[in-house]
Amino acid sequence: MAVTGPDFVALQVRDLEASARFYTERLGLARAAVSPPGAVVFATEPVPFAVREPMVDLDATDRLGWGVALWLKADDVDKLHDDLASHGVTIVTAPSDGPFGRTFAFADPDGYVVTLHG
């Protein structure tokens, strides 16, 4: 018996609907047809991604997700970067070319650092 890899990724967030709106409006993710109570699942492939109500006290730390790297794939990294920046989203690293293609990182409404690559 062996683990085959990531099967589901979820971020615990302070305001479920605000975070769901951010990921739909700013990143263009579509909500999945069904989500469990207290979560919003997005129709991402091959691994489902979700935001969910917290299971721990998120205010007990000043940096959520410290040490965890969340990468999402995008079709047009530069266009997405420009849109996020124009809407006041904190850009953590500017777009650059690297081993995974065009890449940049931003902070979501809870301060999670998310890297997008093309």
C-alpha cells in the first residue's frame, strides 16, 4: 500500500464567502457543483482546491501557512498579475521566468502566499 500523491488541498480562512469571492473573481476559479458544509470547493484539476471554515484558531498565529507552498497553474500569468495588482492585491514576488515557466506570488485575503505559474 502506497500514497500516490496529493488528492485535495484546502485553506482554512477567516471569512469563507470573502475568500470564495476572491478566488472566483480575482483568479477565475469556478465553484464545484457540490461542497461540504463549511467549505467552498472549486472545480480545479487534477486536484480539487477549497477554502473552508477554520478548524483551529487562525488568530493564534501572525502568519498562516508558514512553510507551506501552494502553487496554482494559470494560462496568462502576466495578465493575471496585472489584474491582481490593479485590484490592490499584495504581490509578494514579481513575475519572472523560471523552471516552471512564468511565475509570481501574491498574498490572498488571509495572507496565504500563493504562487502562480504558466
